Amino acid sequence: MLLVYTHKITPRLNYIFKQFFVRVLNIPVTFTTKVDEFVAHNGPKITYAKAPLGTEFFIRSHDLLFEQGINDIDIKVLKWDETPCFFPTGELSSIPFDIFAASFYLISRYEEYLPHVQDEHDRFPAEESIAFKNDFLERPVIDIWAYKFLELLKKKFPNYDYKSRKFNLISTIDVDSAFAYKHKGVVRTFGGFVNDILHFRFVNFWHRLLTIFNFREDPFNTFSKILNIKEKYKVPTLFFFLIGDYTTYDKNISFSNNKFKSLIKSVADYAKIGLHPSYFTFKSAEKLKKEKLRLERITNTPITFSRQHFLRLSMPETYQNLIDLDLKEDYTMGYAKQVGFRASTCTPFYFYDLDFEIQTPLKIVPFMVMDVTLKNYMQLSKKKSLEKILELKNEVKKVEGTFVSLFHNETLSENKEWKGWLDIYKKTVM
């Protein structure tokens, strides 16, 4: 048990110390504001305050964990050895920055509450983040800080029984369009044929025709491939189904289609099913509730996890709506146009609501890489895409964290632009 002496125990302090020590380092932690209790403690202990009590392990505190609300904070990024850091401390501090305030700033997504330029989908862009601007978006710096801190603790308290954690990998699949050609109804199917002719896509026209008349498998129906890979490599695999109404941004087949329902039920026999809330749900509790109920009626089981379509996330409204509907986990924490660590960690964490200053029961599971990001936004070749995936995976392995990938069922179709991506997926989850 690690004992922390501090002058005041706040919700923010309690939250980040539990995340840092319990969830990352597997070290139980407790707090005291009493000097005599701290002095009498025989195990590992640190002081987190403005001044040390003596010669103990001491971290000089920044004000952030003792404040409430959102303030504009001036941040200057420095280096702790080769690792970026901020919120510098004085010479008496055992490390050169307030590791806990900096971790809280990043993991709470404090900067996303501040005024910022939004992208075309009303999202917080990666380019606005402190991590991107200071070139540490592709490193899980909170976990790196924690492991560097652990080495110092071991030197100071060598007799404590430190427990390590194990690297974990999760594959997640977004199902934006379950089928490329089939089960779309007469109007959409006829429109597809006309569109192919008008744009001289005669090969596409032929493939559409063969598929609709069952002479060819629908290219987006890659679910058996994914499930076979799941079984072969024993990789936890989660599917997120989009079942919202048809819009410009939501183009899956109708949730009432029996073939679609049958597909969802068959996948649910072998893997966990989550909700992929549609484009306009990110600020609409009503739409979100409607879609959650739809999926629960199909699966006949409670839906407990989700990921927003287009990764549309509005802090804190989207998460507050998920909590109100009893969703337990969300997998939206990542960027569409850049790979890396949006919350600067590869460890799942609980959402801290800065509006109400509380830790919520909603677990956030950040993802590190998405297929569309690599190919379309970053415009990397297949070779460079795989290299980038393995680089990020290795960063997570170094700190024994959780590596989460995001692919789409259509990516594994080996169809046209996605030729070769099935092999990339296999190497990602191996």
C-alpha cells in the first residue's frame, strides 16, 4: 500500500492517483492529511504538496488538482530525460514536473473543454491538441511517466512487492455498411445501377448485378473471415453495428431488414456486440436511446458498450448521454485524421466529468489506430501503414498496456482499394 500525504484530498486528486497507481502500476494507494500518520507508515510513501515534510519522496504540486471548473492554463512543454512533460516543479521535487497534474490534464481531456477550432464534423481536431503540437501524440506518455516513476519508487522502496501487468490486445470492428450491394431495397439498388452507368463504372455494375442475383458473395460480408481470425489468434474482437436511420452520413441497410437482423444475431453468437451510434446522436440523447433499444431488441441482451459514428464526440455531453443510458464502456477516444494516443494513455480509464467534478462509471477504452486514418487521411502505402501499426503496438508493449485497433468489415473485403488489407489486419492482431 502506497501512502500519499497531501494538504487536501480532492476528487481530482483521488481520481488521477487511483488511475496512475492502481490501474497502471498495480499499486494500491491511500491518502492522509495527518503528518503523524504519514511518518508512522512503514511502506512506500510520497508527499504531494507545496513543500516537503523532510527528506521523503516529494512531488511539488501544481494547483490543477485542487481547483474546480475550467481555466485557461499556460503550458510549456519541457523534457524529463527524453520524455516530454509539463507543469515544472522546483529543485526540491524528486522529479522535475507535477506528474499527476499533467496526467490529469491529458486524461480528463481538459483541453477539449476549452475554446477550440472544430473540424467539418464538429470534432476536436488532433492538430489542436497539445500532444500533436509538441510531437508526442504517438507516445502513451502517461504510461511512460508511470513506468519511469516506478523505477524511482523501486530504488527508494526496494523491499515492496511490485506487481506487473500484461500486454493486452483488442480488435474492434465498425460495421458502417454490412453489405455493399445486397438488401438495400428497390430504390437504393436501382439508384446504384444508374449511378454506376452515369459514372462509367461498368465493372462495379457487373459486380453489383452478380451479387444481387447470388452469383457472387457480397464483398462487405467479411464477418466469417473476421471470426475465423478471432478464433485462430485468440484475439478479443468487438463489433459495433450502425443501426440508425438513413442519412447523408449513415448508409447502412435498414435495421428492420431480416437479413441484417440475422447477421447481427449470428455474429453475436461468437463475439461481443456494441452500438455504433449514428452521426446525429453525439448531442441527442433521444436518438441515442432509440438506437440502443433497437439493437437490444435484435440481440435480446443489454447493450453495454459503444463507439460514435465518425468519432463524433462532444465533451462532456456525449459521455453524459451514454451514462444516462447505462452504457458501461465507450471506444470513441481516438482521432479520425491522426493515429496515436488522444488521451496520452494506452490504459482504459473512467471518464472524469469536469462539469460535475466527479469520476463517472463510464470506462473509456482508447484506440490507437484506424484503417481509414492510415489509408485515406495520412495517405500511407500498405507497407507504411503496417509499419505505423507495428510502431504503435510496440509503444504499447513497452508499457504493457492495451493496444486497440479499429478496422471496418469492408476493409477486409480485398476489394479494389482495400486489396492487401486483410493481411495487414492479420499482422495487427497476431
